[in-house]
Amino acid sequence: MTNEALEQVVIDCLKENLELSGEPVPPITRDTKPALDLGGFDSLRTLEVVVSLEEKLECDLPPEKLFENKKLEDVSVKGIAHAIDEIIKAKKK
């Protein structure tokens, strides 16, 4: 899966989470930082989105690897997609 495709999966999961929680769904791009740019996006919401990503991608995504050495507020959609790509590549080795 390309990074662009992974970014779209991340965006779709973020939108789905916001819709299910009744929050407004603003435009989300690859540069969106969920913890800063999306209302009410906290650590619990982050875990909900990670679970959704795991289901859609059919793989385990340990949060400590997704957000390794980063503050949640600094992580963008493209950063999440890149981390997922690295996790998937490491599992194939």
C-alpha cells in the first residue's frame, strides 16, 4: 500500500471517529495534526482510531511504535501513515 493510500485510510478513520462521537468533521489533510486540529481529540480517541486502523489494515499497530519519541500534538496524518508503513515493513522482514 502506498503512503498516499495509508494517509487516506488514516483520514477515513479520523472522520469516522468524529462522526460517531457527534463532533463536527472539518476538512482533514495529510498535514492535519489530530490532537491540535480536531476538536476533542485526546488519548482515548487516539486509541479508538488506532483500533479502527488495525481492523481496516488487518495488522497490529502498537501505539508506542506509532508515536515513538513524539508528543501527540506533533503527529500529523502523514506522520501516522509513515509510521504505519514502517511497522508493516518491519513485520515483513
